[in-house]
Amino acid sequence: MTNLGDLPVRDDLRGQVPYGAPQIDVPVRLNVNENPYPPSEGLVADVAAAAAAATRTLNRYPDRDARALRADLAAYLGRESGVTLTADQVWAANGSNEVMLQLFQTFGGPDRTALGFAPTYSMYPDYARDTFTRYVTAPRREDFGVDVDVARAAIAEHRPAIVLLASPNNPTGTALPLDTVRAVLDVAPGMVVVDEAYAEFRHASTPSALELLDGHPRLVVTRTMSKAFGLAGARLGYLAASPAVVDAVQLVRLPYHLSAVTQAVARTALAHADELQAQVALLRAERDELVAWLRGRGHDVADSDANFVLFGRFDDRHAVWQALLDRGVLIRETGPDRWLRVSVGTPEENAAFRAALEEVTA
């Protein structure tokens, strides 16, 4: 039998493992930041009808530019942020992961550098590796924010083609003030990508970088429908930027990369945005209660504008993670040493997590 070591795999891939969190069938799964609320029966029925209509033309290729979907996304972002956008400023792909990979393919590459601020999303180095882009990081502050002076110094040293600013940041949940984004835009020689995968969960006082698009042609804001819209299984991510950036990204996109069914499902979900945003409000409230409860029990907790909470600090975080799993609660062992991350679930799931953690840390 041939194994992986016998194949002529690229040298930089040898010894690597695929990205992914543990997939374990337990009663309470709070490890991958999913929306715990399934689609309503009304949305299920509308999606089924839209998918059926798309199926009738599956002998034809889909709209490779997804114009109708991009117009709907632009309208949604306008309602959500108050920023007026057109379809020419929006691009959609197979999850925000593909959007980010396309950005690296377009603006990264050999002899180019991407700069992130650690700790941050663990896929960023993979995007860089897969596009032969050098990846470097600068440290975040103790509170997991980005220090402007540190950012300026790192940009001056590395002259990155891409600067990555996750806001809210994964795995910490912390959001960035717009002044920090502006300061980076002022000195960055290349593209500045603000990853807003969890933006809908932010506090009302936390602004979106969408507000900075006008006048900053090298700014890109990425979003996803996996979290707030509860469409993790549909795989739809998108970006907002200047029309020139959208044109540039299309140079590397695969032909017909979004199926007709995916486009139909996403447009149907956008038509139900108000209904789905009500679930987001519930999750925000549950998150804030969870943060207060954890702090009340003496844990360190990062400020969160996302649908998850980073908490600690544990002498042996793996032992805590395993003890929770033994009680049927799966969270994520990720981020800085001594910290754990828990996704916000339903009230019942959050209660089960609290009860299990009480037992484990008693």
C-alpha cells in the first residue's frame, strides 16, 4: 500500500496536518463557533423551493459572476452598517476561506509577505503557505488588542503586501477600534484586509470597517454567512471593497465557483435576514451573560464581540478540556497557552457548559 510519505508531495507540505477541529458526537458541541439555532421551518420551505427551481436548470452553468447574489449582499450590508454599496463592490465565494485564499492568490505570492497579529485565526498561515507567501506576525497586547506603534513598526520592517486585521478576532473575540484600522491604512504599502466573520455579533457601540471603504481603495472587508445566518453548511463568504479589487480577485477565481444551488440558498437566507438577526440578538445576550458568569467565578475572560468567549487561565488546559468532554461538553483547546474557547450555544447548552465547568474546577 502506498502511503503519504511515498508520494511526491511538496516539501513544505510534508509533516503538515489538515486544518480542522475535533468532530466528536457529544450532547453539547460548543467548539467551532456555529450558530446553534437551525433554520426555521419557513426558511427551510423557502430554501427547498429555491433549490428546486435551481435544480430545473442544473444542465446549464450558473451565473459565474453571481450578479443577483452580489446585489442582495450589497443591500444587506447597507441595511446592517448604513454604508451604501453596489454589486460591483461585493464578491462572493465558497465560504470566507475561499475569499481569503483568492485575496492571497491575487495580492500575495512569491517574494511577498503577509502580516498578522498573534494570536489570531489559525488558517492565515495556511493561506500564505498555499500561495507561497511569506507569513509573519507581530504580537498583540495583553488584552489582545493591536498596539498601533507595534503595527507601524512591523509594517515598516516587513513591508507586507497584505495586512490581516481580524475584528472581532478569532480566537480572542476582541474587536478593533476604527482608529487602529485607519492607522494601519495610513502606513501599509499593500492591501489591508479586515476579517469581519463575526461582525454581526459585535456590540452596538462597535463600528464596522465598512465605514472606511470610501476613500481607502486598498481596504477589503470580509464577511461570512456561516455564523450569523446559520449557514455553515451552505458555504458562502464574501468581501466588500472597491470595484477594482473585485475585478482583480476575479482574475484568480475558478470558473463557475458558486453553484446555482448555493446562490439560490444564500439569496433565500438574505430574504430572511430580519428573522435570523433576531437569533443573533439572543446569542449576544447569552454571550454577555456567559462573560459575566465566568468573570464572577474568577476566570480571566477576553472582551468578546463575537459568538464565542476565550477564558482561562489554567495550569493544564488540556485536562480541563478533557474533563469537560468526559461530561459531554465539547469546547475548543486553541489560542494562547492556558486559555480555552467556548462557543455560545442555546440557553440549555450554555447551562450544561456552566454546570460541567463548575464540577471540573470545583
